[in-house]
Amino acid sequence: MDLKTRIAQIPEFPKPGILFYDISPLLGDGEAWREAIRQLAARIRPYRPDMLVGIESRGFLAAAPLACELGIGFAMIRKRGKLPGTLLGHDYALEYGTDRVEIQADAVKPKQRVVVLDDLLATGGTMAASITLLRLCGADVVATGFIIELGFLDGRARLDVPVESLMRFD
């Protein structure tokens, strides 16, 4: 099954000059979505993770069902102010300004083998910040996973762990 045919390319969204890669058609096709999770599981299983972490918000869509498939836990990394309880956070630079990612302090345990997932790898900034945050928690980040990788933005160059992606657009 060619999963790339289930990705819509939306020009000029969310602003002029951007080509948005939309996973909505993939999510809406039960057979294709099941195949995507099966393929992600085959790529992630060899890393033997104890926990999967999804990045807000579309990373949750991949990480949660994949955690069920692998029989392991799932945790969330979210933007500032979206999680209750005691939090750990990490501020990181954007092209213009800064942003912050947060995780509940008890979401991952020290030395736990973690794979971090998001729907799309573009520049790698949010994923790099998430890896830093998880390491501050004591996690052993063993890999990252994505549904889509935009190869022309070379985001994987910013990541110091293996990168697994189901499809690549160059």
C-alpha cells in the first residue's frame, strides 16, 4: 500500500509560501492508518522502548496507538500551560523568539528507554527540544519516529539519535 497517496498537500497553508502536508486523509482511511501503525511498529520495535512519547498534538495520534500495538506506555510533551501537576520544561529558540515544551515530572523514569514521535519532521527544532527535555528527566532517548519527513529541510541533521520515518518528501 502506497501511504504517500494518503497525504494531502495543501498550498499556502497556514500562511503564504508554505506547502502543508496533511495526514487527515491517512487518518480517515482505516486500512491505511492501520498499515501506517503496523509499519511504524516494525521500525520502532527493534529499539526496545519502555515508553513512547508523543509531541503535541499530531504526535499523539501516532504515539498512542503505537504504544498500544507495542504493549508499552505513552506520555505527552505539550506546549506551555497545557499539562497539570508538577512539570519539567525546556525553552528553545525559534526563528523569531522562543517556545517551551513541558512534560509531567513523573511521566518518564530515569534510564527508561524512550522513543519520541511526531507526525512530521521539518527543521527538527521541536524534536531536538523534546529530546533535551527528556534527557533532563533522565530518560534514555533511543530513537525518534515520524510519519512524514521533509528531507529538503534536513531536520534529521539536528537530531543525535536514529530517525525513523514512514515516508519522505524531497
